[in-house]
Amino acid sequence: MKSFTSLIVSAIVTTGLLAGCAPKPKPDPRQLDESQVRVLADAGANQFGIQWGKPLNGAGERGVAAVTDGVTTFTTHTGSRVFIVHNRKEFPPTADNGFQGTDEELKDIGLKFLKAAGANADEIARARVLTQFTQLGEKSADGKSVRVDAPQKSHRALLVTRHIGGVEAPSSRMLLYVGASGRIGFMELNWPDISRDVVDRASQLRKSVEAGFAAPRLEGAEVESVQPVLLNSPAAGFYNDSVAAIRVIYSNNNKELGRKAVRYLDERGADVVLPRDIDRLREEAVARKGAKQAG
């Protein structure tokens, strides 16, 4: 599930930031001072209703700042509408600590948070509640049969998607889990400002698609859909890139292959450079034994 992948990456990023919070002989430049921590904590409390414990620690690096009380961690990109909230006591949710209100109440909570973050309501494409089911099975003592229980409803999440000027922005979204207390268990709000140049570029690509853009062929696959999109860096990362592209989804001719190929192109059919997330570690090439040396 993509949300859990994002959570793992965000945990890696946040852990790296908050590593500077531990006492050290020499001051760590990444550690936020008391006033900076307070500003960040107040933003989390005022915008998203976070109830902080003490003590609070914070750290920041390359435009990303995080504050934590050991239970709740609030991470944001400076100057960007990108927030991650994680309460480790309420997320991952269980049948006992999941949100008990109605779907409409869950939507109201999410839309309130979007408004508090300064998101443009006209950019909301769709708000829907996703229900996760669990199912238990038990193998017989002789191992010859399995008894499977009926699926049971588990926790729910709110997913709010975004479009800008009629163009889908699949990288932008709000994914929200609310606990039984009514407070955030986990939230990934990735709703950054997109520059006018990129939005205008998306409009141009939309016209190319409407005029009959011919997607390049892919061996062993057929073109399934062609659509203009606006892409931006994920919430868990150090960058705030954005780009317009034509998304082409290919269906596999081989039915045994489940994953569909996706390409992001410009109007000439060339691949576009996708938004960055975190810097990849470079690995040195390993010399093989017996390999001939160059020169």
C-alpha cells in the first residue's frame, strides 16, 4: 500500500532529522532552538489540533523541519504546503482505536485540515473514504483444510485528490487516518504551490492530448490511456520539484504480467525528468575477480 511506503520513507527522513536532537558534546547545527521548536509546534497545534506532551525536540535540514514529543511527530517543508503527522500510539490503527464517527464526519475533519493549511477548495478533485477489511483463516490440525472467516471491516482512511485547472495532480493528495479520540493518527498532506509556468505547461500538453497526441508504441503492450498530469515531489523528501507531463499507461499483452508500464512524456514523445524526492546513495562499481583492467 503506497501510504505505508510513504510512511516508511518519511520515518527515514524524520529519523535523520531528529538524530540531531540527541545531546552531543558539540552543538548540532541541525537542531532547532527553543523558539524555532515552539513556532513549529504551535503550527501543528493550531492547524491540525496536535496536543503536545513534553519535552519537545526539533531539527531541520535543507528546508525540512520536524518536531516531536516522543509520541507525535510533525514534519513540514519550509514555505510549502507539505505536512506529515504521525502519532505512534494511534497509528497503525486497530479495531479498537479507529475512528468511530460517520464517513461524512471523517470527510469534514479532513476538509477542515485542508482549509487550515490554506489549500484552495476549488482544487479538490474528490474526497472519498477508504475502508480496509481484515480476514482470518485457520488451518486444520492435519493441514488438509483451511477455514476462512468472513471479511470484517477494520479502519478507515480519507483520501482527497487534487486537480489544477482541470488537469489531474496525482502526486498531490491528503491521506488521513483519525483515531478514536478524533485526533490525527497519521496524515500525509502534500498540496504544494505549483508555479504558473508549470500549470501553463500542463494546459499546453492538455491541448496536445485533445488534438490526438500519438503515444509511442511499447513492445508487448498496448496504449491503455493518455492523460495530461501535474507531478510534484512526494511529501517524504527534501525537494519541491514540479513538472507537467503526458502520462501514458500501457496494458500488457501478456496476461501473466500484472504490473502496467507507465511513461511520462512531453508533446514530442520524449521522457520528462520526474520530480526528485531524496538523494540516492552512490555505490562504487565492484571490480570482478579476473576482470581485465582498462588500458
